[in-house]
Amino acid sequence: MTLQKKPEIFTHIKKKLSFGTYAVKWIPFSAKFVVLGQHPKGTGLFQVYELNEQELILIKERETGGALKCGTFGASSLNARHLATGDFDGRLAIWDLEHNEAPVFSIKAHSSIINDIDGCGGSITSSHGPPELATASRDV
């Protein structure tokens, strides 16, 4: 094995999806991740996958009203693992991935697309302070 000066990227698994993806987030302390995106018909979608040796298993799927642009687990507790998402309509939603029939919380946070979201204060990222979310949009 030779020592390289550049990092190497290895592909472990590939998966074709039937929708446009905008974000992928690992579910903290698990072998699962969530894919956020948009159906060709314009609705939003998130899918939860689990890594099982050399295959990906779809374990949950949820269609949403607006296309999902971004997400974070940053303000979530380790036990709850709530996913905060931002969509193309400016809506901020918090999802319980175990019971995802409807968001735990939802609010029209911006007048247009939420381009990015991050969080802190949840026990996943820190044990200090209350859970907080920050969103970025092109509101005027």
C-alpha cells in the first residue's frame, strides 16, 4: 500500500432512486440514513435506509407537501432523533422518524425556499443550552 497525499473516496454501495435528492443525513449513532428530496410530480419525500452488510434496505418512506431541500438532527435528543427539515415553500418541520404520519411541529418560517438548516443544543451535539435551529433563505 502506498501513502497518498490526497484523500481517497471509496464507493461501498450504489442505489438508483426514482426522485430528485437534495440532502442525505446519517441518523446519529445508527447504521441508518435519511434521503430528502422531491418526487417528479413536485411533492416532497424522505426515505430512511438501513445498511445491512452490502445492501441498503428501505425501512420508511413519507411523502410531504413541499419538496424537501435540507435537514438536520442537530437540535434533537439522542432518544428522540427528531429530524428538522426545510422545504421549497419556506416551511420548517420537525419529524419523528418512528411515527412520521405528520410532523411533530411545522411552521411557515420563510416566504421562499429554505436553502439550509442547522441545529444545536440537542444532546446529540451538546449537553448545553436549549435546542435551537437556524435556517437560511433568500427572503427579501
